[in-house]
Amino acid sequence: WEATDSLTFSGARIGSFFQERPVLKNPFVEDALLRGYLRRHLPNQEIFSDLAAFGERLVSEVDEWGRECELNPPRLVHFDPWGRRVDHIVTSSSWKRMKDLSAREGLVAIGYERAFGEWSRVYQMCKLYLFSPSSGLYTCPLAMTDGAAKVIQSIGVSSPVEEAYRRLTSRQPDVFWTSGQWMTERRGGSDVASGTETVAVPQRDGSYKLHGFKWFTSATDADMTLTLARVQDGSGETTPGSKGLSLFYAEVSRGQDGRLRGLEVQRLKDKLGTRQMPTAELLLDGLPAFRLSEEGRGVASIANMLTITRIHNSISAAAAMRRVLQLARDYAARRTVFGKHLKDHPLHVQTLARMEVETRGAFLLVMDVCRLLGCEENGSASRQDSHLLRLLTPVVKLYTGKQAVAVVSEGLESFGGQGYMEDTGLPGILRDAQVLSIWEGTTNVLSLDVLRCVARSSGMVLQAYFSHTKSLLAGASSFSSLSPAVKAVDGAVSDLEEFIKVASSRGADYMEAAARDLAYSLARIYTGALLIDQACWKEASSVDVYAALRWCEQDLCLVTTKQRRGHYDAGFPTLDAALVFE
Ligand code: UCC
Ligand code: FAD
């Protein structure tokens, strides 16, 4: 009988053991591959100092803002207290802070200042890679902002978009603008050509007014947007299909009555993830706009934006994988089960090692695409580089988008039940990863884009691909430790070449059925070659060699096996349909 037992009020006895949470450490310092990659290609002290300091700031300050963005999602206020329509998207103070931070840190500007020549894009993207998992999804508006700046630059920085370009690429928070990318309408997001109903009505002064409905518009608190619409001729007619689409620039502004000019926000989307960021449905009701492309060249003109946003998407995918791994390995050193730390259970470490190999592959693949982009923008790209950039952009986006979901999902499991608990912040990583394979082109749509760019280049992009992959392998010929990996990639290259020869005589339907497997094969083989190349670097470690070997143990060429190839034959779509719809 103890005195405390007689107390009417006493704290519940919940035991004294509490699990330790995983601790986020400086993501730059923690990332051996990132630092190794930069030491190899861009050994610049200024960049190392900047990234190390930025990494520190992410841990001490910004990561918390990102969490606040998740906890205080945007909301839409349609009317002011006196009943006037205002359509105000209210965002959290942390979301606004992200905008200031992005400007000051030059997260878009670095790509346009080009202080590091052809490596400027690599620098910019490495910084975004660190930022992304802590950014509260602010990397989404940054991607579109970067894409818009790229489109303007490619069209020509002149009136009426001179000012916009200056703002999109500014480092001054009060000058910096973000952009939207309004493409998707109710009828469709993949098939933009038949999905776009928005019309552009010419005005006397050469500008236009847009009327239509945009079904998905992300980061809708942006200052401007690029969008697609069909120009009406004198009799009010428009041209259907892709040939009728033109590219427009519009500012998002308010009139003296406080209402959005020519715009109404119908509602905010109720999303699985990306909740930190507003995604709206918009009625364009006479939105003032300027045509940026020639009439009918809308899709081709916005393609530059797609290239940039797809690269950003891939950066976010690799970054999500890296983040979950960094937390998982920290946790593995804290959590004890069956008498020892998780890090001392070989099966647990093997699971993390598999995730690590996938993450390394994703990082090297996306960095290589950034390198190619930098070369192209710097005027130092060969024809081969340009072909590779065109081919690998959809490949890296579709492959990393899918792998991010797999790796992050595995990552959540590594925390046991805690990985499933919302207030740990971990489930949000998975919910946000799920979108990476949907927006900016789904996996299938991008697989078909791969086929189209192969066909349109008369196979030149594939020639560039094979030639560069082989040159990477040739560099490894004297490294005996890597020979199983080299042999595997070499064999996969031959299989793929052979498949392409056979498949090209089989017709378009056959190729279409093979498109996804082909795109995956392109990704896996090329990534294998990059991991091998990284392992050949004079300062590479045995871990780099091991990572290359591990990657190349998997099925690299998915279009090789006879059974699978059979599935591309004429009879199989009917069987697939029967299987699905029985
Ligand atoms: O989802 C969106 C925003 C989400 C938020 C931002 C996230 C950013 C990452 C953040 C990370 C946290 S915006 C919506 C994105 N929508 C899409 O991605 C659409 C997906 N659909 C496609 O990609 C289709 O393949 C279409 C729309 C491009 C197909 O349209 P068409 O009209 O059938 O296209 P064509 O006929 O294939 O191509 C028309 C022209 C051709 O040029 P010309 O006429 O000179 O021969 C093509 O070569 O456009 C050119 N073109 C391209 N050029 C088409 N695609 C490309 C390309 N990818 N690169 C270069
Ligand atoms: P659909 O095209 O209807 O696709 C449905 C399915 O069919 C997919 O699995 C697809 O892979 C498959 N499919 C389609 N065509 C083919 C084919 N030819 N062969 C085989 N399979 C095919 N859009 C914007 O413009 N701006 C934004 O800011 C924006 N933000 C977004 C934010 C979020 C959170 C989300 C989820 C979407 C956003 N989108 C935005 C829209 C996004 O780009 C589209 O949803 C996407 O491009 C897919 O288009 P869809 O929804 O019409 O799907």
C-alpha cells in the first residue's frame, strides 16, 4: 500500500520506455554518392560550401516549415465577409517562407545565371535534390517556374514576357515570381490535343481573352501561367486537334474590385498527397493573355517546359528515396529488436541495401540528364548529347517516378508500425511520391513518348544511346572487379539491339505493346552503365563497385525473354482484354 495509490488524481502509468525517433542530419554531409559525384565532376569549393550550409539550414529550420505546410494545407475562401467574390487561396506562412527562401537560395536562378557553365544545371538540381523532401512541395511551383523561364528563353526574352522572365529568374524575394502550367482540362490531361476546349478570342490590341476550364492547376497561388488554347477565327471557329493549339502567357492579377481578372477558382482538389500545395479547378472567363507561340505550335512550344518539369520530377523522386533511406538508417542505429539494433540484423540491412542501390541508380540517371541539359544550354552539347537528352528525359521521369513509390513504401516498413503513423511525417513521403508517376505524363504516356521520339529521329536517338552506353562500358574494360557487371550490361545491350531490329519489322502495334518494357530496359541498362562508370572513377570506393554489381544482377533488358516478347504479338491484346474484363 503506497501513498500514491490513494491519490484521486494521478498521471496514467504508461511505462517508461519510448522509442527514439529517427533524426534528420545534414543531407549533403550524409550523402556519400552526391559528394562523390560533385568531387568528380564539379570540385568547386564555393558549391561545396553552399550545399553544406544549405543542408544545415534544411535540418535546423526549413524541414520544420515543410512539416507546417503539410499540417496547414491551403484553403479556398470564395467570398469576403460582405459577400463579394474574392477566390482567395489562403496559404500558410511556411509556404510563403518557402518562396522567399527559394528566391534567396537561387533555386531557379542558378540555372539561368550559369555561373558554372555547363555544370550550372547539375549544381542547381543538386540543391533542389537536397531541398525537395523538406520543401513542403514548394519544389512543384519551382519546377513550373523553371519550365516557364526555359520556354520564354527559347522563344526569346522580349515583350510581353521580358518582365516575367526577369522575375522568374530573380534572387530577390520581392521580385521573384512563380508560374503555373495549365494544360489539363476535363476531357483529358494526357491527350491534350483532343482534351483542350479553351478558346482564345483575339482582341483589337493583339492580345487575347481566354475562355475555358482548367481541371488541374497546381500551386495556383502563382503570379503567372503558361497555358494552351485554340485561337478563334473571325467566324468563331477553331482548329481541332494538336494543330489548333497555341501557347499563351497570362498573369494572375486582381482588379480594383479585388476579384481575379478573368478567372474564377471553382474549388481546390481533395488529394491523396501533395496536400501542402493548392491544386485548383479554374474557370477562365475572359482571362487576358498573350500568344507566345505561332498559331498551332502550342504543344511543340510547351515541350521545353515539359522537359524541365520532368527533370524536376525525377529529382524529387530520387530525393524522396534518399530521404527515406537517410531516416531509415538513422533509425536502424537506434531501434533495438530481438536483443540488438536493427543495423545488426543482416536481413534488415540487406533490405536497406537494396533500396540504396535503387536510389544510387536513380541519382546517377537523373544527374546525367541534368548534365546533358547543362551542355545543351551552354552550347557545348554534341548531336549525340541532344539526342540522348530527348530520349532520356521521359525515360528518367517514368522510371524514377515508379521506383520512388516502391522504395519509399519499403522505407516506411523499415520503421515498423511507426512508418504508418501520420504524425511521424513518414506517410506523407509515400503519399507525395505516388503523384510522381501521374503528373507530367503517366508511365504509359511517357513510354509512348519514347517510341515517338525514336520514330521521329529515324532511330538517331537510339544510336546515340547505344553509342554512349558502349563508351561507358569501354572505360571499364580494365576493371576486373566490375567484369560481371560489364558483362551483364554488355549482354543486355546486345539483346536490346537485337530486339529493336526484330521489333521494327513487326509494326506499330507490336512496338506499342512493348513500349513500357522497352522504356524500363533503356533505364536499367543505361543506369547500369552509369553505376559502372562511377565505380571506375579513381577515387571510387569498394561500395561504388558493389553498388554497380548489385544493380546489374537484376533483369536489365525486359524485352529479351521469349515469353514476354510473345505478349507483344497480335493475339495478346485480345487475351489481355479477356483477362482484365472477365
Ligand atoms: O501535370 C502537370 C503539372 C504538375 C505539377 C508540376 C510538377 C513538376 C514536378 C514537381 C516535382 C515535385 S502539367 C500537365 C503535364 N501534362 C503532360 O505531361 C501531358 C502528357 N501528354 C504528353 O506528353 C503527350 O505526349 C502530348 C500532349 C505531348 C501529345 O500531344 P500531341 O499533340 O499528340 O503531340 P505530338 O504530335 O507528339 O507532338 C507535337 C509536337 C511535335 O513537334 P513537331 O510538330 O515540331 O514535330 C513533337 O516533336 O511537339 C513535340 N513534342 C515534344 N518535343 C511533343 N512532346 C515533346 C517532348 N516531350 N519533347 C520535345
Ligand atoms: P488519362 O489520360 O485519362 O489517363 C488514365 C490512364 O490511362 C493512365 O494510367 C494513363 O497512363 C493511361 N493512358 C492514357 N493514354 C494512354 C495510351 N495512349 N496508351 C496506354 N495508356 C494510356 N495538369 C496540369 O496541366 N497542370 C497542373 O498543374 C496539374 N497538377 C496536377 C496535380 C495533381 C496532384 C495531379 C494528380 C494532376 C495534376 N495535373 C495537372 C494533371 C495531370 O497532368 C494529369 O492528370 C495527367 O497528365 C494524366 O491525365 P489524365 O488525368 O487525363 O489521365
